[in-house]
Amino acid sequence: MGIIVQKYGGSSVADTTKIKKIAEKLSERIKQGNQLVVVVSAMGKTTDNLIKTAKEITENIVPRELDMLLTTGEQVTAALLSIALNDIGIKSKSLNAFQLEILTTDDFNAARIKNLKVEKIENLLKEFDAIIVTGFQGITEEGEITTLGRGGSDTSAVALSAAMNVDCEIYSDVAGIYTTDPRIHPNAKKLKNVAYDEMLEMSSLGAKVLHSRSVEIAKKYNIKIYCGSTFSDEEGSFVVEDYLEQPSVTGLSVMDNQTQVTISKLPLDYTLVHDIFESVAKHGLNVDMISVISNSGLNVSFTIIEDEKHNFEKALSDVLKDLPKLNIQYHSGYSKISIVGIGMRSSKGVAAKYFKALKDIPVKLVTTSEIKISCLLEEKYKNQAMQSLIKIFDL
Ligand code: ASP
Ligand code: MG
């Protein structure tokens, strides 16, 4: 009982039949005595199609105008769902980010929520039983419209939950969170609970379950997230701070299109390492899986996303142009496979098992954290590696 924030993803609201079905489900929850704040995504592939349309005009889309365009998608869904609810006798009102004053930074296409006034929703809930909110969007102090990055509706929902201090339910086509992608591995197991830290690793590692910013907010404000299926009653998964009986490894995720950059035989001067990463940062680029090895000289290597190779060539030539004999190599066509689990903190032998599973595979680079082991390998070994990791860790 009480107020609940829910979110419905794009495929759940792909057509009016589905929207009407969701309205029926919401009406049942309301009749049980709840009031609902419902965050919606754009219908089906709307966001992709809007981007495609803009690209018919130019590849150089002004970021501010892209946000003007993309935010239309969510507004359509919010209005349609509210129309459907009113039609079946539920008092409902839809609101966009401008009306709700969801304040964000001015980083168009990747804005972060700064502040969110919930008094307006709380007042409206005296009169309405359902408030439908456009996901994915915000406004700046200057009243410019922004978006939170692809998949950002999750973040809108969790931010609203945090501001109102209520539970959050996120609905999509997939009932819950699995040990690995169930579309690729039909035997993947559904997890009853996932810890925030595991989820953060998994979403940044290529598991596309929740927008990672939404998990950061949930962790910070201790908001329990339920991930369930929109149209089936199948039990979903909870994302929580901690849970009992953690297995050592809870999940496996994969990121393709990885390129390894190797800079070998740098002079033994660590300020160069700093200069390299400072230039990378100045160019707004991200690196992962860093290794710095010193023997006769310094060897620096890190991974990047294949598409960014060109930008890296520029960033690196900016700093290293005075070292003409330097050898910089780019190896593309790699995948990164990671296993994640907060149980790793307290279990022994995880690394031994990991390397046993990968003993026949030439691994290029390995990095670890307290709750994760990642390795880089040629894409052609990906399936073999995944199968044997799934087997050994019983995922
Ligand atoms: N419609 C946006 C997207 O497709 C936001 C979302 O679905 O969360 O990325
Ligand atoms: Mg989504």
C-alpha cells in the first residue's frame, strides 16, 4: 500500500494494445489501495528511429537539437497512457520534465539529474491516483531540454523513488536479472537478488539490464529496485544493498568491439604515463584495463572501444610527438569477458577456477577488482570462453 514508482520500457509500450493492457494492470494496483507514479520510455524503437531521421539530414547533429527531438518520444507515451487510464475511470495526469522541473546539468545527450521537486507530484496525488512521467528527460536551470543518455528512463524512475523515498519497480520484456544474457544463453539462471555493486559492474560491463546511473542513485539512497516482467506474473529480481548466501560468482558479462592499445619502449619516465592519460582525458576519452609494466623501458597498454581508435590516435600523437621512434600498436577484434560477484570478497580459489576454465584460450590481458575478474581475448574465442566459465561457475 502507498505510493509506488514504476517504469515501463520501450518494448512494453510499443503499441496502443500494450499501453491499454498496462493501463488495466495499473488500475488493478490502484484498486488495491496504491497510488502510482509511472515513468515511461518512448514507444518501441521510436528513439532509434528519431536518431535515424536526424541522420538523414546530417551526421553532425547539434546535441541540443538532438535532445529537443528525442524527448518527443517519451511525451507521446506519457500522454497515451494517461488517455488510456482516464478512459477506464482512473484519475491520471501526465507530466513532462519541464512541468515537473527535473533539473539536470547542461550536458546535452548525457545530462545528470541535479534536483527534483516532488512537492508537485505529492500535491497532485491528492487529486489523481496515477501520475505519468516522461522518462529520460530533464531541463537545465535555463529551461533547456536535456536527455540522460540512452536507457535513461531507469534513472528517471530511480531518482523519483529516491526523492519520494518509495520503492521502485522496473518492468520490461525480461522477467528479472539473469546470470548472463538469456537471449544468448537460454540456460542462464534468474537471480533472486543482485547487490548494487554487482549490478553496477554488470551494467558497465555490457549487461544491458539497468542504466548504470540508476543503480548508482539506488545505492546512494538505498532504494530497493524490483525488476519484473510487464505482461507475465513470473517472479522477477531485486536489486539491493546486500543479501544472504552469495555465490562466489553471480554473473558473467561480455563487451565486444574492444581494441587494445600498446605503447612499448617508452623511456623510464613515469611523468609520460601521466601525460598520456591526461591527454586522453582532455580529449574526453575513456580507457579501461590499464597495464603499466617496466623492464628496460615502460610498456603501457589499455583497452578502448573500437570506434574511438581515431580519436585516440589524435590524443596520443599530441603528447608523444616528440618521441618519434615510439611504437604504438592497435589490436582490434577483441572481446572482454568478466565474471562478477560480491561473494568473491570472501571466497578462495575463484582465480584458480577462472584460469582453469580458460586454460586453452590465449588471454591477452587480465584485470581484477575485489568483486570482478575481466579478461581480454580475441573475439573468435569468446563463445568457448563463455561456455566454460558458465560451466565452471554454474551460471
Ligand atoms: N527512449 C530512450 C532510449 O531508447 C530512453 C529509455 O528508453 O530509457 O534510450
Ligand atoms: Mg531501456
